[in-house]
Amino acid sequence: MVRTKLILAILATLITSGATGLWLMISERQEAQERRQKFFGSTKEYPTSGGEKMKIEW
């Protein structure tokens, strides 16, 4: 009886720690992807009003 409870407790601990590790790994990948997009990505808005006119040089 005690042996069965011990095996179940160890099994539950292993499953819990494995699930936690997997969750942390997935969350770290998503954060890294968001940082990568923020750093390398460009803004989708290109303001064309205001500012200076282009000066043509010949």
C-alpha cells in the first residue's frame, strides 16, 4: 500500500515538473519571437504628410 502511494507520488511529481518545464520553454520561445519581431520589424505606418520637401541636387 505504501509502495503504491510512493510510486504514484513520484509519478505525479515527474508529470508536474515535465509539464512545467514544457510550459516555460514554450513561453520563452514566444517572448523571444516577440523581441525579434520588435527589433527587426518595421512600422507599417509611413507618414507622408508634413516634413521637408526633397531638394533636388544637380
